[in-house]
Amino acid sequence: MRSFQAKDFEKAVGPMARTYASPIAPPVCAVCAGTGWLRRAVPFGAPDWGTVVACECTLQQSQAELSRRLPPAQRAMTFCNFQPYSLSQKEAMALALELASAAPGFSSLLLIGRVGVGKTHLAAAAVSWYQQEASDAGRLGSARLVYVPALLDGWQAAQEDGLDGFEEAYRPWRDRGLLALDDLGAEKDTAWRLEKLSRLVNDRWESRLPTIVTTNLHSQAWLAGMPQDLRTAGERIISRIADQRPGWSRVVEMLGRDARGGG
């Protein structure tokens, strides 16, 4: 008796046989053989000999994933379509671009101004630029813009699951390559929320990680709106994000016409 062949199976069940066929595996990258990483091609003994870098396939996949995480409105906010009408808007744009680039001369940028002058637009543009710069340099870049009240709400929900839940939610924001905190002062202030926000700002300040903060309020107006017992935490945050010693923070009060794509 001859053995049962695959063609007999398809003949017996008809087109349904093809429905259950194994899916076709995605093509394997010919450069890294599917590992996603490469060693630098440098002479033995060179400073970066043996260093592992991301393959182009990994960078493209990472860039696509990071782009998908950005809301469509944020993806549309770029340096190319920002319209600066005043000197302060031009200064803010130049500093945001510098902070998102490979070797900025400072570690944080505070943008102050009324609604519509382009604070969020520049923060979102810096996030996208940082990710693209990382990809072009052959490294992975993690950058994100987040609305401060939403960030604190998420942490508070995680805290309800226990301390480990909060710490797990906190670490990715502390360690991001570039973080843009949008609309400081719009949050509902409590001792717990201000303490966690202060911790984030301080941790990133100590690590010199690039951070952008946008707000509608001057520091004194923000502090004046707090209960007296919360002002110490507020002052601690201000002392970090507005530390204008050389190499630390730059502060720009943005004036001028409506430059939005985002506020």
C-alpha cells in the first residue's frame, strides 16, 4: 500500500487544507542573520573593539514602534512646521533642537508661556527628533512626551496595587533618554503626587538626562496656588528645572503669536 501523501490530503479536504497551512516565516535579515545586533568592524584593541550595536533592522523596528506610540497629533508636530513669530519662540526652538541632539550643552529646558505659543509643539518635535537622531547614530533612543496630570494618575493607580506596582510604573519614566513633561501646574496637587513628581525631576536632574518641562505658570504663581504644607516639594521641583547654572537648565518665557500645531 502506498503511503498517504500531502496531495491526497488536499484532494480529500479541498481548499480547507490551505487554511491550516503553517504561516510563512518573516524574512531573516541578511546583515545580522536575524540576531538584531552587530559587532563594530574595528581593529583589535581599538577603544570600541567588541562593542555591540543595533542592526539597521532593529533600529527600523524600534523607530516604527516608537512612532506608533505617539498620538497622531504629536507626530504632526515637527521642527519643520513650527512657525516662530517672536525672538523668544525662535530661542525656544533652537534650545529644544539642541537638547534633542547628540551633545547638548545643558540637561533640561523649561518653557513658560500662555496657551498657544508652541510649548507642546516644540516638546513633541524634540521627542521625534531625539528618536530619529538615535536611529541615525545606530543606537536605540527612548523618548516620550506625557501630560503631567495623566502621568500622576497612572502612578497613583499603580500605587494602589502596592509599592512594587508603583516602582515598576516609575522606572521607565526615570530612565528615558529624553522626557517631556507637558503642562506642569495643571495637576491636582497632593503631598503624594508632588513628592513623586519631585523624585522624578530630581532623579533625572542628578543623572543629567535631557528633560523638557512646559507650563503656563511662572514659578511663583504655581507655588502660590499650593497649600502652604506642599510648597517645600514645589520649591524643590523648581530648584531643579530652573537651575540656570552653566550646563544645567535653560529657561525661556515664550511670547508671541499663536504658533500651534499643539499649544
